[in-house]
Amino acid sequence: MAFQPKMSVVGMLLLAASPACLADLGPREPQRHRDDGGAAEDAGIDARRSYWAGERRHFAKAPSGNLVAVNCHNCYEEKLSTSGENLAATLVKVHQAQADGADLLELDTKEERGTWYVGHNDDGSSNAAQLQTVLADEAIRSGDQLLYVETKELNPTQDNIGKLLQLIVDAGFAVRGREVVLRVFLAHAQSMHIVKQLLDAGAVPGHAEYFKRQIIYNTGDCEPLSKAPTTFAAAIADRIDGVELNLVSVDILELLALARRLGLGTNVWTVSGTMDAPICRMLRDGADAITTDSGIPSCRAAVEAR
């Protein structure tokens, strides 16, 4: 969704400068902790307490020290006629995102007749690129960007979600230093429930701890602001690692602060248009990730600007 603020951009930027809003946006304990045994320092990994602690990737870093992953929104192509054409176009887009400095590669996925495809809608079509083929690409495999996988599957089962997990692991992802983030909108949270059940049951031995689970919220899921504590408490009860908030939420900064106080990772979606850099700068101390479909380099530069 493009940025269509409920208040002016100037208003949001002024609000972002308010000490009351910024007081709770600094570094905090993540919900999930791991003992890296010193390997993070040995590998040159930024091991500061962060949602991204332990990752090989050097994420954008705000002057405050907050690590912010810049996400390539819908980093694929699906509108061409054949799966092969969409595969080629998807790889072009992904490779450009890697070159531009993206930290996360967003791939929407759905299952059709036993095969997982990279596509935005679970509509029965099979002309999208196959996920297995996308993940076999050498540039993706040899990179250090994290996969940011949203499932659009409307009929999730232990069988098809289990195949998705195994496909990702077999491709060499969800390993130490390169986690995979699995995501779904709240209305389709059953997929994340199944993921949790499978990981707890040992579906992918040795890899379960390298999957993060996140819930994506529409504005109505967290508004009015008084509704947010209950919404986030439900996520925590289900051992969700992070929450994703719509940029157009009136209380976006307060929502980020609340989520961080509760130990949840945070992503804001979706930044676009000519004001992308100021908005990325506004969010850099409250978000662990920023999703953009405009300028990856400009967003990254805005996060790091002094």
C-alpha cells in the first residue's frame, strides 16, 4: 500500500521529533534470546542487543545504534505470461535489490497443487516463478540478505506448510547467521500457528531456532491505541517474534514504542513516494525493519545519516 497519511507528512515529522514519542524507541531486550557463544564477534557480526543480533548481515545502523533492516517490498515479478518469464524478471529485481543494499528480500508465497510459487494472491494460477527455483539462484544463496517470506496461502495445512519449511531449509536458508522471517496478515494467522506446531514438533531438526514468525496488522487491528495492548498480548502468547505496522496508522510512533517495550520486533510497511527518505529517518529509532518500494539506497542512507 502506498503512503497516504492521515495527517500531513510535516505533522508526522514534527511528531517524530517529540521527546515524548522518542523516549521509548531506543534499544531494548528482544523477546527471544540466543547464546551465540562468542561466535558472533568472531564472525564480525554486530552482536549488539537487537532484533537482528547474531545475523551475518551488516544492517543499516542509526546514529543511536539501532539496527534497521531495509526491506525490498514485493521483491518479485508475477504479471508476465509464464513461470519462466516471471522467474527471469524476479531474479533481475532481486539482484538489483541486493546491489542497492536491501537487507531483506520480500517474497510472497502460495501453494498450488503441491508446488510453492512466488505470488501475491492465492488465486489458483501457476504462472508465477516457483519458489524452489528462485531460492536455487546462486546470487541469492551466496548473499547475506534475509528471506522475508509472507505466506498468502488461504488453505494452510501441516502438509503444505511443512513442505514450505523443508523447501527453505533444503535450499540452504534458516541457518545460524541467516535466519528466515515468516510472516502473515492477522486474518490468516493460522499459517503461523501451524508453523509453530511444526517447529515445536521437530519438523526441521537443527533449524527451528532460525525461523522468526511475524504478524502483519492492518490499521483496524491496532486502532484505537487502547486496543493495541490486547492485540500485542495475543501475539506474545503465541510466541510471535515481531509485529508489522501500517505506516498510515495515526499512532504509528506510539505503536512502535509499545511493541518494543513488550520485546517484539517491529517492521513498518510501506514507505513509497518522494518523502521516503524523511520518513525512513523518522522511523529509524523505533523500527527494526522498514519496508519500501521506492528507494532502497535513499532509505538506507536516511537511517544512517548523522
